[in-house]
Amino acid sequence: MELAYFWSLHTGKVSQTFDIIKKAIIPMIIANGVGIGIFIFIARNLVKERRTETEKAKIEHDLRIAHDIQMGIIPKIFPPFPDRSEFDLFAVIEPAKEVGGDLYDFFFLDDSHLCFCEGDVSGKGVPASLFMAVSKTLIKAHAQSGMSSADILYKVNNMLCEENESSMFVTVFLGILDIETGEVVYSNAGHNIPYIIHNDGSITKIPNTKGIALGVLEDFQFETKSLFLGKDEQMFIFTDGVNEATNERDEIFTLPRLENILSQCSKCTPKATSMRIIDEVYGFQGDAVQFDDIAILVLHYRV
């Protein structure tokens, strides 16, 4: 009888112990398991986030290097020919991203002829910057062979059309200035038409030539025209990142706005004219994101 009583008592305590385990310990184990799972999830996310940040930092580092290389292949010391009093020249590029597709270049073909050009590659970023570098190199190589502006563009166009699987293209304005006479012989491959800023503040577009962007159609025959720059007249060459800049209200900068500003720059230096336009474009954009590269080249004929 007593044995049965004690057995019953012992069995009851065991049962109570299991009840305690069920009510307290098991939920605790489950909670700990969930906590460990959450910890592992957070830890994995932190590792992934750090890996992503590392990769992002590496990409940004590589883009900074690419930007430095790209800017290193274009002339950036001004005035570029301080011993030449016949003319002054200034150029600037403002990429929309770390690297871009706008280009400019200028160099003497001989003692009295200055070749200058500006271009705008389709697209943005690294692909555009690579196409820009190739285009600039080809233009300079063919220009120094003594060809006309139209023949230079013809040759470069055909080379860019070869195996152009990416279907990229570049608009180019190319001119050759006779330092002694002020004559500019030029060809335009689909680029924005440059302006002449006259002494009296009037603005005129130069006559355009027949041409299309380079890399589009092989064996295209480009046209050559010429004009004479008068004393203290400036040629203003630009990419569409200027006139097509937009603000937060989706308004466009426009060519008339550009012309109005240029009419106030007849007495400005090429650098002052360029930076005035850059400032006006950025002021117009406000907080809107710059969507396209900006390139400006201004040639001032002094003779």
C-alpha cells in the first residue's frame, strides 16, 4: 500500500517535471533555435553586404583610374601654344559619369596649319570612353598624313565601321585653321553646327556640310567647306550635352538660350566663354541629374 502510494507520488512528480519541460524548456529551445537562425541570417547578410561594398569600392576605384586615363589622353594645358599670338584656344569636358564619350583634340600639322576637332560618342560610361579613345587616335593619325578634312573623316569612318558589333557611332566636327589667313577648312560628321561669335556680339551658325556620324555607313563621302575668321572672332564648338541639358521640370536648355548667352561673350577669352556656358548650364539644371556629357571648344582668331 505504501509502495503504491510512493510510486504514485513519484509518477506524479515525473509527470509534473515533463509538464514543466513542455511549458518552459521546449519553448526556450525553440526560441533559441529561432534566435540562432536569425543570427545566422543577419551574419550572412553582413558578410554579403561587406562583400558588395568591397566590390563597389573596387569598381569605383577602377572607374577613377579609367577617368584619369581618359582625361590624360586629351590636351588639358592652357593656353596650349603660348608662343603663338595669332590665336587662343580653350576646351573643356564635363562627363556625366566617371568616364564619358565626348572628345576634343588640337595639334599643328605644320607651322601654319592647326587641326582641331570635337566629337560625341553614342552612349555613356566605359564603352563610350573606349570608342572615344579609338576615334581620337584614328583622327589624329590620319590628319597628320596630310589629307583633307573630308578624307580624314572618310578613312576614320571606314575603320570604325569594320566589325562594329556594338553599333556605336561618333559625331565629329573637324577643322583645319590656316594661321596666316584665318581660313578654316572643315567637315562635319553629324555634329552640332558650330557658331561664330562676331566682334559686334552677333552670332551666326557656320554653313553645314554633308555628313553623317562615323561608324554608321561605310564608304560615305563627306563634304568640305571653308570660311574665314575675322580679327577677334571666335568659333564655338559644342556637344548636345549643352543645348539638351534639362532641369527638374524637364525643360530643355535649347539653342536660343545658348545663342543669347554667346552674344554676350564677344569680348571674352575662350576660357571665359567656355566656363560661362558651363556655369549657365549647371545653373539651369539645378538639382537635376546631368544626363549627358558636355564638351566645349572655343577658338579665338586674333590676327
